[in-house]
Amino acid sequence: MPPVQFEILNRLSHESGYGDTLNEIAAVAKITVDEAEIHMDRLRKAGFAKRKYTWADDWLWRRTMAGNEYVIAKRLAGEAEIPERYRSKHADLPRKQHEAVLALARHEGAADVEQIVAEIGRTSIFQTENVLQALKKARFADCGDDPETWWLLEAGKDYLAERGLLSSPN
């Protein structure tokens, strides 16, 4: 297995995790999306990764149990380290919360509820408001006195930076 392919597999969401998009995989591995697609296809054919089509018209990739076993064997043999992603201070968020944090970041840290609904897709304004309230409770986002406009707080930026999805936490 090429080193970049193992690096991708090592950092990939575990089987019971949320999953990663090709864009996220490419960004973390610092490769192009088409190169990431080739690596993911090879990992899938080898039985180390699987993909699931989501309601948001995107593929989410995860390691399979065989992929988990391969990665853990390499770590136990001292040939690989636990990625920073799994040593982070913020646990993985539920899917819609994760997507809302990404949406806020894509809108330069501030967006209205309708923009966030459009970004995370197939959800109602009511559901999105519940997601945003959960992010507010976790201190990842806030709306201040205007419940229509939300912005990303430092913890939300840190969450994305820990996963290589934001170049800088500030």
C-alpha cells in the first residue's frame, strides 16, 4: 500500500464514525480530489474502506472492520501513530451538527439559518434550529440576540482545525 494511501486510511473515520467526504479526505492528505478518489477506490476494492451515499448528495467514506484491523495492527507494530483527529479535545459531532459547523466556516464564520439549511440539505428550518441550539449549548456557535444570524465560535473553529478542515483556528 502506498504511504499516502495508508495515511488516508489511518485518518479515515472508523466504521462506526460519521464518515468523510472526498473533499475532506483530499484536504487532510494535501492531494487533489481526483487523486483522493483513486486512493479511495483502491481502498474500497481491497476491502479496507466503504462509502455510503447520503441524503445530501455526497459520498461519505469510512474504514471497514478490516481497515480498522489493518490500521490497529500497524499502530501496535509501531509503524503508525494515532492521528491527531483521534487525540483531539473535541469529539466528533453528530452528522448535522458537523455539517452546520462546516457551513458556518464556508460562510466565513457567519450565516443565517436559511443559508445553513441550504448547506446541510434535506432538513427543515425547525430541525436546523435544533442543530444550532445544540451547537450553542456546546459553545461551537452563537446567535446573540438575533436568532436568524449565527456565527462560529472559537471552539467550532478549533473543532474544524483539529480535523484539518480549517487552516487556522483563528
